[in-house]
Amino acid sequence: MNMNTSSLLITLVGIIVIIGLYLMSRLALSKQPQIQKVNIPTLKNDDGSKFSSILEDIAAQDGSTPKSVPLNKVTITNTTETKNIKDNNPHQIILFISADDENGLNGNLVEKSLQKNKLKLGDKDIYHYYSDHTSTNKSLFRVANGTAPWTLNTDDLHNKKLAGLSLFMLLPDPANRKEAVNTLLKVSKIIATDINGTLKNDKQQILTSENEKELLSL
């Protein structure tokens, strides 16, 4: 076999290997799960405008359908996404209550604590806190489930385990702002204690006294 024939055979083998690798990569890509579109629920403010909150951010923004995972592995929201929310809406406060127990929050305790602290199940099947403890005025802040479908009705709570809760408030006018934030912090702490949870800031870090001062100065 002369040199030219050997070179030709080596070249042909190389081409066949490249084609084989290409076909294998195409086959692997074809087996990957396809992106599906899902409808992310939208909450609205009392005036009808769109309300940007954790409720919209928990759902996968790439459109993929969330899969069931153990409660201790549930991430309520992405820190970067939460920062973007705060940047886009500086008049909104978001807090979280996460489970201390890896099995999750006790839904029975959650329901009992919310009702004890004068919150009422209302619009969108989430809990609302009204400044005068009635449903006639706009809610001061709201409490929602930490995972889809975000609701907190009896079926979501009775004998159930929750990954966490999200609390969110649109800041009122400056004259009533400090009192409103104080109320949010006070009630949130009581609920966290009642349900054996940990109160956290919008970055999913334990709420500190410095965080509280920052919120009160908004």
C-alpha cells in the first residue's frame, strides 16, 4: 500500500468519525425535554393594576413546568429576580417565612396563626390583612403560599406541608408608612413564631435589625 492510499484511508476514517459524532450529538439533542408554555397567574392591586410579587416569580421564567421536589429543596424565589422586583417597584416590601423543619411548615398551624392574627382569606385565595380588621378597606399586606398555585385555602392547608410563605405589601402614603411597616413586621414575627418558621428578607436571608431599620426608613 503506497503513501497516497494510506493518507486517503486515514482521511476517510476521520470523515466517518466526524459524521458519527455529529449524528450522535443530534440524536442526544432530540431526546432533551421540549420547553412548554405555561400561564403564570397574575395578581392585581386593589386599583386593578398588575401587582409584581413573588407570586409571579416562583414559576419558572423559561416556561418549563415545575417538577415536584422535596419541601426542603424548594426555592421560593431567585435572589436576582427578587432584586429586580425591588428595583422595578421600590414601593413594595417582600418578606418570607421559611420552614425550620425540612419537612415543611404545618398547614394546620399556618391557618390557625393567620386567622388568629386577624388575616382573612380573600381575593385570589390568599390571606389579606386589613388595617381595621374588616374586608371593607384595601388590604395593608397579603400572605401567599410559597409554591404554585400560591393559594392558601383550606384544601391547601389542612393536614398539608408548605415549603414557606411570602408576605408582600405596597407601601402606603408617607404619612402612614412607618406605622404600616411596623404592623407588617410585628405580625410577621408572630406568625413565624407560631408556625415554627424563620422570617427572612427579600434576599431570603434571616431578617436582621438592620433590615428592619432599612424598611422603616423607606
